[in-house]
Amino acid sequence: MAVGNHTVTVFVLQNFTQDPWLQAVLFCIFFTLFTVALVGNGLIIMAICCSSNLHTPMYFFLVNLAVLDMVCTSTILPKVLQNLVADSTISFRGCLSQMLFFTWSLSSELLLFTAMAYDRFLAICRPLHYGTLMSGRVCVALSAFVWSTGAFNGFLLTGLVLRLNFCGPNIIAHFFCEIPPVLLLSCSSTFLNEVMTIIADMFLSGLNFLLTMVSYGCIIGSILRIRSVEGKRRAFSTCSSHLIVVTLYYSTVLYTYIRPALGSAGLLDKVIAVLYTIVTPTLNPLIYTLRNKEFKAALKKLLPYSSK
């Protein structure tokens, strides 16, 4: 792959505001969200790894989700926090690194949601065959597919950016290096990049969203056929948390990548991007654990003082 001429060696990221007081407020908010995301997802990983009764497919995928959320927030938020208190520049290599790890984590997370939906589909709609169809080997294979496909997409799309020429201007109309706004700064043709980005979005966002919704359509149909109210409640409680997370995530991601103005990053676009890069990874630990008695019991064993 030919490497482009990079006259631009430093990019300038667009800040949320130039008001010093608002910058301080945003710094406190984002720092709090960053801390909660890392601590919350870290506790999920430790609690599941240390509790043998949580060594099931559902919790195995939840560990993968927690790791991906930590990668996503660690890729975006440190630079956002720096930009709020210091300069808003990022090197060309730093921009590519941020782009790579963000695309990798985002792609993998979309695939992981489909794997998690498939797991819940088998648990509720095929309970007698669940142990065979969702064995440990199958879980590892699905996880490997999720991570490797996300990595392939990240390296492919980032590699295609590497071949472009950037002659100036160097101001990215976004608060981090996402592919669409970076493509707008290229002084060479971005046709191949845009085609590959659309294809990736159709597969990762469109197809996975369709598969996830089909799985939940079958799940809801099976739940409605359960006669007892208690049975319906227990069945729905096992997948309600995942359905909430999927709805939050896809509603923001689909907006971002299907909007007609490719690369446009107005105020609304920045708010939407904050939701799926910062807020959702922070809320995931709370959504998955607040109503989960098994996880609460495991967390009390991990943190004995939390029960007092």
C-alpha cells in the first residue's frame, strides 16, 4: 500500500467550548465519567473472574464488553481531558492510533452485541440444547471472531487513511480523530475510503442490528408464550439489560454513520458522539449489574466492606 504525502504533521481538534468556566465544568464531568467507566468495568471483570458461579457464556461475553468499553474510553477521554486544560493538538501518528483503536473497539462491540443476542436467543428459545450450542469452545470462537474482525476493520480503514495526502488545513471538526471528519481534510481522492467505510457500516451496523433485532423478536415471541407471570418476568430479566444497552448504542451509532452529510460534526453530532464513546461505556456496568442478584453477591464477596 502506497503511503501518502503527509505535509500536515499535527492536527488541531475542535474543542467543545472556548469559555474557561465551561471547560472546567466539562473537565470535571468527563473525568468523573472516565473514572466511573474504568472502575465500574474493572469491577465487572474482577467479580466475574473471581466467582466460579459466574463462569457462564453470558458473563463471558460481559467481560469482553467491559474490556472493549475500557479500550474505547481510554482511547478517547485522556486526549479530551488534555484538550480542555491545554492545547488541542494531536500528532499525525497519534491521530492514526486513536482512529485505529476507536474503530477496532467500536467494530468489535457491534459484533459482540450480536453474539450476546444469539446467546440469549439460545438460552430462552433453545434451552434444552443451550449447553451444546453455546459450549466453552463456541464462546471462545465467537470472541475470537469478534476481536479479529474488529481488528481487521480497524487496520483496514486506518491503513486506507495512511495512503492519503494531507496538505492543509489541519483543523478536525470533531473532538477526536474519527474517520469521516479526518477524510474531509485530505487533499487527495477519498473515494475508496468512503466506499470501504460505507461497506463496513452496512455490515457492522446494518447487518448486526438486523440480526440482533431478529434474535430479540424470537426471544420476545418465546417469552409471550410462557404462561406463568413469574416465568415471563424471569425470562425477560435475563435479556432486558442487554436490550437497553443495544438500543442506546445502536440509536447513536446508526445516527452518526448513516447521516447524509458525511463527516459533518455540528453540536448535535458532538453530543451523539459523547453518548456512544463516553456515556454508554460508563452506564453499561450500572445497567448490567443493578438488577443482577448473582453479580451483586459476587461483588460483595470481592468487596466485603460494600455489604456493611
